[in-house]
Amino acid sequence: MRIGELATLAGVSTRTVRHYHHLNLLPEPERLANGYREYRLRDAVALTRVRRLAELGMSLDEIRDVLADDQGRELREVLLELDADLARQQETIGARRNRLAALLAETDVHPDSTVSPEMATVLRDLSVEGSKFAEMDRELLALMDTVADPADRAEFIDLFRPLTEPEAVARGHALYARLDELADADPGDSRVATLAAHLPGEMVTAMLANLDAAPDRLRPPTTENVGGGEWLTTMYSEMSAAQAEVFRLVMVMLRERG
Amino acid sequence: MRIGELATLAGVSTRTVRHYHHLNLLPEPERLANGYREYRLRDAVALTRVRRLAELGMSLDEIRDVLADDQGRELREVLLELDADLARQQETIGARRNRLAALLAETDVHPDSTVSPEMATVLRDLSVEGSKFAEMDRELLALMDTVADPADRAEFIDLFRPLTEPEAVARGHALYARLDELADADPGDSRVATLAAHLPGEMVTAMLANLDAAPDRLRPPTTENVGGGEWLTTMYSEMSAAQAEVFRLVMVMLRERG
DNA sequence: CTTGACCTTGTCGTAGCGTCAACGTGTCCA
DNA sequence: TGGACACGTTGACGCTACGACAAGGTCAAG
């Protein structure tokens, strides 16, 4: 037998056979005068043996080890381990398919995607068209959503649920409008102080308090010291100086109140 | 944000982030004076978006395409396709585990392994100790077993089942002994013709007839023209000249009989 | 001034082959 | 006899999705 025959017999490519030679998985057979490899029955058996194990998902290294320590309980252990590994793979794939199903169900309703279905409903309820600042908020929420531990996601999202109530949405519109106005304003602008004084009474306070009271695990990784405002640093870099000043003032006032 | 913060935020390594830049999956952000990358909120959103899709099992190429053709039914199609793909994976893994289970059950009884459980029983029943030729036969059977289409394996093995019946085994012993004697004999040895004349009346004929009558799909890939004996070419190379002569004569006699 | 924790680019390694390249061999057919 | 064509040979690069170095530069703290 030459290499092509052996390969078709085993249902693999000649490249595969040579690769196995290279890895010492298969012994090099004798050569004919012209340099061609001349295979015999036992090589075909050896090759199919390797293929059987490979098709079970074993790595070629493992196969070589098993065939070296040849025969016996060694193989059994490896097979059991392999089965456990396959079981794990099945589970992860199952989990993926579940997420996929949820994602697909949600894209049926709203093709936003790329966030969890739950957060998608929040974002939908919270939608404010035309506001740059609102867009930033949405981005932040989307970010916090995907970053949060999947197990706690529902609980996490409930922290923001108050924002989606009708009257909150209405007030939110007004706030976003006033913040948008400050996009190009000076940090000393008189509207800054006014808005800052107004904010703590609004739902913003409630939300921050919510976050402050929430257990640590519900906060994003960078969210240390929520009361101190550190978790807003990322957001600050996106704001104009005047907008950032509003939040700085709010934080100061909240800290004074205790 | 610098790259480390972004990475921990998204739960990946900095290497991963840079890799995504390299693949144009994530836009390169602006640089600080010292050359550090300075990320903003939108980058974090983009990164987590990529991660969500990657964790669903999409390839980075696919993700880039989807995010390019951005938003809509494109994504839906890809997700559906992905789900189908995952379903297929689940099936193959299930099949593997089934084979594994069968293999484990068999190794409990007999640590031969590396052939199908069904063939293992045949080989066990057929076991003839000390005969070189029998060993060759066993190898050939093992080879044909692993090469046969798994779906047809049971049917395929039934072709050889007659060989395992008690009286067949007994006669088989005698035949193997006489073949072994010819290992170093001359092709012109008188025993060659005697044995050849004797063989067609034996189970060998039945088996060859079996194979000849069997549908094509039950024959190994190289088994063209069974009646003509081509499928034995592999085996011939393992035999001594005298042994090969026996089978050549048998083939001639069978062809004369029609 | 050093230490240590960051950041930069660049290169090699991984698994299991696919896919050239550049060449020799052997058979068939005009 | 010569050319096409299918096969064989070795060698090297390509693919995925990064991890793990190397060999530096930057920056804040002790």
C-alpha cells in the first residue's frame, strides 16, 4: 500500500498521515527504491486505531501517551476523563443556546440586541431621542449590564427599574435637555449651580442611593466607593467641563448631607 | 481609561484588547502624550459587544462582518445559523459520548478496545492463539470494522458472524494451522494445491460469497470487484509467496465455477 | 534613586492539519 | 518518444485566538 491508498482507506488525507508520522503517532514504514512509503496491514490498523480515539475528541498527544502506556486501565481513566470533558462541553453549549434563544426572542421585539433582554426592556422604556447626554447614559447602562455578573443581572437591573416609570421618564427628559444645554458651556455658567441644586431632589439621588445601598457584587468592577463618586470617573471623561462640574457639585452636596 | 482598566472592566486580558485592535474589531483610540491608549465609554461598550458575541461562539471574523453590516436581520440570520451549528455540535458530542459509553462498557469485559463493541465480540469468539495467520485475519477484521460506515456496522458484522459458530471455529483452527505451515514454503509446494482445492468447500467460500452479495456500502472503500479478489491485495503483501498462491488458486477455481 | 506596576511594540508558540512550492516518479496515449 | 497527468517526496507558511515572553518606556510611591 502507498500513502494515498492508506489515507483513503482510513478516510483521512495524506497530509494527516505524514503529520502522524511527524508526531511519532504512526511508525514510519519501509521505503521502496524510489523513496515511496510502503505500508502494510498493521499500519492501517494502527492508523484507524488513532483515528478512532481522535474522533472521540482526544488530543493527539493524549493518544500517543495512551498507545504508549498501551492497553489497560490507563485507557479507561483517560476515557472517563474525556467523557467528563465532553459533558462539560455539552453544558456550555447548552448555556450558549439558552442565551441565544433569549437573545433571539428579544430581537424579535426590538433589534437592539447586544445587551441582555432585561436591560433591553429598560433601555427601550428609557429611550430619549435626540439627547447626546441620554445616549451616554444608555451606553453606560449597556456597559454596566454586560459587565455585571449574569447570575445577579435581574437584581442588578431592578436598581434602575425606577427610572422607567412614566413620571420619571418625563422628568428625565427635562433633565437631559438641561444637561445637553451645558455641552458647550463654561464650568462657571450660572445654569451649572442651578441644575446641581436641583438634581439631588430628583431621581438621580434615588438611583445613587440605590447603588450605594446595593451589595458590592451588584456593582461594576471599577465601582469602588460609590458615594464618593469614583465610579463616575469613566463617565466624566465623556462630559463637557460644565457637565462634569454639575455632578461634582451634586456629589459635594450629597456628602454634606451625609 | 487606560488599557488595563478597560480590560478588567470587560473581563479580558490587555493582550485580547490589543488583538482586537489588530483585527480592526475595535477602533484604535487616541493616544496620550506618552503613547498610552486612552479609552472612552464607547470603546468599553464596543468591546463588551464583541465579547458578548464571542462568548456565544462566533468567530472574530464573523463578529466583524456582523458589526460592519451593522444592525438588523443580518444579525438574526447569523444567530440562527449559529444556533443550528451549536445544535450540530451537541449532537456530535452526544454521539461521541454514546460511543464512549459503549466502549467503556466493553472494556469492562474485555480490555481489547479500539474496535467497535460488536466486532470485539466477534474477535473474542474467533480468538485463535498462536497462529500468525489468524492474527493477520484479526487485524484485517479490525481494520474493516473501523473503516466501515458506523451506521451499517451491525449489518456489516453479521457478514462475519457465521465464522464464530463453534464448528466453524474448529475448522478454522485446522485451516490456520495448515496456512501457518506454508509461511516459509515454496509456492510450488505440494501442500499449496491440496489446501487450495480444499478451501472452496470451507466457510471461506461462504464468507467471500457473503461479501460478494453484500451491498456496496458494506464493503471497505478499496474493495472493488470482490469476486475478482482485488480486495485481498492488501492482505497479499503480508503473506508468504506460498500462502498467496493458495488464495490465487482459490480465486481461479471460484471464477471457473462461475 | 530604586522599586513596582503599569504601558509600548514585536515575536514565537499553540493544534491539527490545509495549502502551496518545487521537485521526482510512473503510466498512458498519440 | 514525448508530453500529459496522477501520484509521491520534503519543506515552509497559514489558520484561531490569543498566552507568554522580550526589551524596553512611564509614572507614582517609599
